[in-house]
Amino acid sequence: MFNSITIIGAGAFGYAIAFLLSKNGHNVSLYDVNTSVLDTIESTREHPHFHQGIFLPSNVKIVREPCSADLIIMAVPSKFIRSALENVNSKIILNCSKGLEPESNARVSEMVDVEYACLSGGMVASDVTKGNPVGMDIACSDLSIANGIADLFRCETVRVRACTDVTGVELAGPFKNVVAIGAGMLQQASSMSTVGGYLTTVSKECERLAVAIGADPRTFVAGSYSWWGDLMTTCYGASRNREFGQRCVDLAPLVVYEDMQSEHKSVEGYHTAQLVYNLCQKHNVHAPILSGIKHMLHDALSVQEFMKVCMGK
């Protein structure tokens, strides 16, 4: 189905996907706007910032401009998606970004006019390159295309579920990033027991919001890689959004955000918290905990006050 594959974005996840697909025997082209990153990868076959000791096989080709391909895989932060899409040419786009476009609240599916699929799941990029078992969902309105893309990723360490709920799979990642920030804050300020109770309640808020937007409620159940698998991985594992939440207990969110940016750690949930809050208002969904995360990050609500919100006080 796919004779040519190009990955746009050579960050931690784009590099990991290139490594996985190449190990599965597929020829892949890898592009990034950061030419210095491409120079290093091309000369050393290793990423300058991530995945040290993981070298890309020869069937990954470094390209200096986005090229036409049967399948374009977008692995760039959500705020850069629209500009990146302007320079690609493909009949099928696979989006790996777990965010919404700032200002517009737009999902990537609302920006493209070609066949669209999205990938999401509980996959820390370093686990993918190390060959640790992971699971993912791939959604497309055309199930045959979703299955075709899923076949590219399937191997003994990767389990893939194909489905048609583009809206749900696309929303699960952004929602999870916001939830993980709150989990990190509560873990640092209180206990894992507190985090467990918090996740029980806030996950229902996320489900109500997603269904109001048009998602299939089955995407937000325990058997979903894109929701429950990713939620558990991000809230309990070594994720950037959880780390951000932990660090915000002692420092102002904007300071932490800028510090992590300088460390090459993208924190999608920081901006997404405002966008999720806007969606709650637009769809008239009662979500006090999601609203509380937004108020903590952008309106100086204290962690102690947020804990009261989580307890329904």
C-alpha cells in the first residue's frame, strides 16, 4: 500500500518512529527544519539530543526538503503542524502530534483535505527505540487504510489496534497531556493515592468532553491504547508533562515551561490546558478539575486550592 514513507520531524518521537519502521524493513525518509539536527543524524546516524546509542539503519534516508510520498507521517509539535502541512504532498497523512492548534483549538484532521489518520498510545519514545513492548491505536475513517498503516508498525514488540474513531483518538492525546500535569503536581505535593483518586474523577470529565465533541465513548475505556494506555504511561511514567507538573509545585509554571524548552523538552499540555478549558466552555461541559488545571497554569491558582477542587470542595 505504501511504497514511500516520509517522516516530518526528527525530534524524539519522529526519530523513534523512523527507527521502528526501518527495523520493520521499510524504507523511510526523515526531514526536519532544524538542519543542524539533520547534519548530525546524517553524519553519525545518531540523534544529537535523544536516544543516545541508538543508531538509524541505512534504510532511513535524511532529506533536506519535505518530499512527496505515499504516506507522510507528521511528528512535529501541534503549534507547527499547519505550517508543516503547507510543504508536504501526499494522499494520506498520519499525524502523531498529541495537541491542539493554539488559538483555534483546531485538530489536525480539521486542517487537511486529504485522507487522514492519527496515531496515539502509551509510548515513551525511548521505549520504542529500546524495543520495549508498547501499544498504539491508529484511526482513519477508512478502516482499510487504518489497517494498512497498522501493518507498517506491527512487530513482536508493538501491538496495534485499528479503528475509525478519528475524533476520539485525536483528542485522547491532548487531554492526557493536560491530565498528566495535574498528576505530576499531586504526586509531588501529596501522594500516589491522591493521584489515583484524581485520575478516577478527571478521566470521566475527559470522556464527557470528548463525547460532546463527537468521539466514540469506547475510545475512553480501559481497553484503549490511545486513552487508558497513554494516560497510565504518562501519569505514572517518565513523561515530560508529568515532570512539568512536579516542577511546578516549587516554581511558577511559565518559568518551568521556559526551563524545559531550553532542555529540548516539549510540554504540549501547558498550552493545551487553556484550549481544553475553552472547549469545555464551548460545549457546556462541567469539568471542574480540567478547569482547575488551567487556572493553576495560567491564573495563579495554588496547588493547595487545586487539591480542594479535586476533592469536590
